[in-house]
Amino acid sequence: MTLTQFHLMVNHLPIFGMIVLFFLLAYAVIFKKEKLIRIYFWYIAATALLTIPVFLTGDPSSEYLKSVFPGVNNDLIENHETFGYISLIVILVLGVSGLAALRFFKNKESLPSWFKYSYLVLALISALAISWTGKTGGEIRHTEITSVNSVIK
């Protein structure tokens, strides 16, 4: 298996993971399910770890793509790399802050409301960022995505 194949295979895990975890976390926060919130913090940290190999295999994948398809649009690749970097940072901040909260509030019965809602907003930003990163990655080789975008505009 090449790094490009690995990148294409694994990149969906953090995207769908963050989307699903955002909605599960929102449910847990709204209905005050403290045990679930703490469990989802662990799952979000695991999802954040999954973004690291996806990010690290992105550059070799783009180099491979450029060598195999010389006419590939460099602007689309650069756009995808930029959003990939932003997504990585946001998701890592989310994962680390969740683990820090578990440690810091370990002896408390419940997490402070301000933290839970702030964390939920950051989780939404993470889910949106990584979804957009996936969209920009799809545009590189899936011309049907870019043609739909031009029809919508």
C-alpha cells in the first residue's frame, strides 16, 4: 500500500468521526449526560490522533499526484493543504483541551457549563473545518464536484 492509498483510505475517518462526535456531544451537553461527555472527550482525542497520519501522508500524496497527472490543478492542491493544516490545528486543540479538562476536572462531579458549551462550539468548528478540507481534497480529482460548484455559483 502506498502513502497515497493510505491517505485516501484513512482521510474519511476523522471527517465522519468529527461529524458524528459533534452530534453525540451536543446531545450529551444539552441533556446533561456527564459520563457521555467525558467518554466523547476520549473519542474526540482519538479522532484527533487519526488526523495526524492523514495530514502527514497528504504531502507525499500531492507529490505523487503531480508526478502521475502533470496537468493537475496546483491551486486546488494548495487550497486543500491549507485547509488540512487549519483542520489539524483545530482538531488537535480540541483533543488536547478535552484531555486536559478530563484531568483538570477529574474530581468534579460535572464539568463547568461554560467549558462544555465552549468545547461544543470548538467541536462544531472542527467538524466544519475538516469537512471543508475533505471537500477541497475531493475537488482535486473529482471534476464532478467542481462542475457542480460552478453551476451553483
